[in-house]
Amino acid sequence: MSEDNSGSGYVEREYKRDSNYIPDRITADGADGWPVEPDRYRLVAARACPWANRAVIVRRLLGLEPAISMGMCGPTHDERSWTFDLDPGGRDPVLGYERLQEAFLARFPDYDRGITVPAMVDVPSRQVVTNDFAQLTLDLSTEWTAHHRDGAPDLYPEKLRDEMDDVMQRVYTEVNNGVYRCGFAGSQDAYDKAYGRLFTTLDWLEDRLADQRYLMGETITEADVRLFTTLARFDAVYHGHFKCNRQKLTEFPALWAYARDLFQTPGFGDTIDFPQIKEHYYVVHTDINPTQVIPGGPDTSNWLTPHGRESLGGSPFGDGTPPGPVFPDEEVPAEHGPGGIPHR
């Protein structure tokens, strides 16, 4: 999601996220007019954005690359939209657009809300279908099953859904969005409350993960995907830039080992581009960082150190298998991964 052009945290004393997304869904029965159909839709994402990162991970874990193409925006954007500045000529090669905004306006000419990633775009009409990031990934798991790879994990198992929904809601409100409430707080009181809520929940997660390998038990689920994208950005961005500085992720024994376990699992760490992440936050958030100076650290080579979580039992894919190699045109440059270049 474009967390930066969906509403300023400085208008309100307490940061309020604009959550007014396009609610359409792509489903097996096509109830909303958008049926599951391979080669029809394009997932537009950005490696810098934690909300879009979720969709990139889920698509890869489920092996949906042959069925759903992916367009990748650059790490920065202006007040209008994310842009395809990574592509030759600055245009998405499939949609032909310079800006994601064009797909929104193609469907809603008067669209005046945030232009957010991830977004699903209907390729034949070049119109946006949905940008409802939370429902989008669940639908990839439950509606696109006919196109999952052999050995794909069940990321939203029916028997766990009630508990999962509660866990994911707490992770969203207190951690995923909690770091933003800290970073964009417009008063000391708002910041203090956000800070307290964030670290109360991180302490709860530390306790939960002390004796079980994943959030829901012995295998990965969507709950892990949702937490991971915030943890991957915590020390590089949120600790300093968003003032979430009671302690670093590396100072939480269980959470840090858990994050490394996921990072080293195919489908997770191979989607993370540290330089793009830092460039996005430190360049786009000029209210917080008016100089737009990008810090050199932290050293990210520690993401590849042993995590020891195997001792808790379980395995990431249960009876299934890990995804295969990343598609060649979707690889994160090696120098942008752990221990690579410190900044752009």
C-alpha cells in the first residue's frame, strides 16, 4: 500500500490510515465480475512497500508466477502515484503505463483516493480491479487453488482461521500499522501511546514464539507473511526513522531468530531489497527526513546467520515443498540482499 500518499499523519494528532480500498475480489466463481483466469491479471507491487511485499511473497510461495504476471514500481513516488521507473522508458511493459494511477483512472475517472500497492490490474481493459491488500492475499490462497504449484503450502488453513484472524488483526493494528502510528504521531502523547502499544505486542510475540516455530504452530501461514514484512524493515527503517527504538529486532532473542528463519526460507528473504526499502522511507518521508539523506547501516549480513529454530520442530512447508528458483526477471540483485551495498 502506498502508506505515504494515502493521508498524512500530521493532519491528525494521532496517525489515521486511509483504509478505503476498492473491495472487488477475483474469485473462482467470478461473483464480483472478476473470475480467476490465468494470464489475465497483473499484480503491481513495489519491493519497498511492506504491504505489497506480502502479495509478492504469497504469489511466490503458492507458485502463481505462471498464472499472474507482476509489474514492479520503483522505490519512490510523488503525491500522485507509484511509477514504473525501473522499466525501460519508464513504462510497464505489459500495461504501457508510466504511473499506476493510470490504471485507477481508467476504471474510475474521478478517483481521488490514495493510489496504493499492491494492486491487481485487469490486463485486457488495463483497469484496476482491487487494491484491498488484506483480502487480495487471502484470495490468492483460497480462490486460485487450481493454479497453485504442486507442494504449495496451505497458508490459510480452515481449522486455524478463527485464531489466525485474531492473531493477524492484532499484528496489523499493533505492529504493521503500529510502527506508522509511532513514526507519524503528531504529538508526544500520540507517540507515547503508539510506542507503548507496539512494544507491548512485540513482547507478546516474543513470548508466543519462544516455544513454537511459527505464529500458528509448526508450519508457515499467512500470519507469518504479514509479520515478516514489518520485521524485515524494523532495524533498517522503523527503529530510527519511525522512533521505534526501545530495542532493535536483533535484541529480541526469539523474534530475531524467527525472522532469520523466515528470511532463509525460499519465498521470504529472496523478495527483500534493502536499498530500495531504505530509499523509499528516507526519501519519500520529507516531513520526517527533510534532508532525504539515506543512512549507510545497518549491516544486513546478520540475516544469514544460523537461527537454531529447527530445535523447536516443525518445518516451513509441512508435507509440501519449497518454491523453486525465483523467476530470472524477478530476482532481487545480489548486491541488494544481505551484506550488499549499504545504500543507493
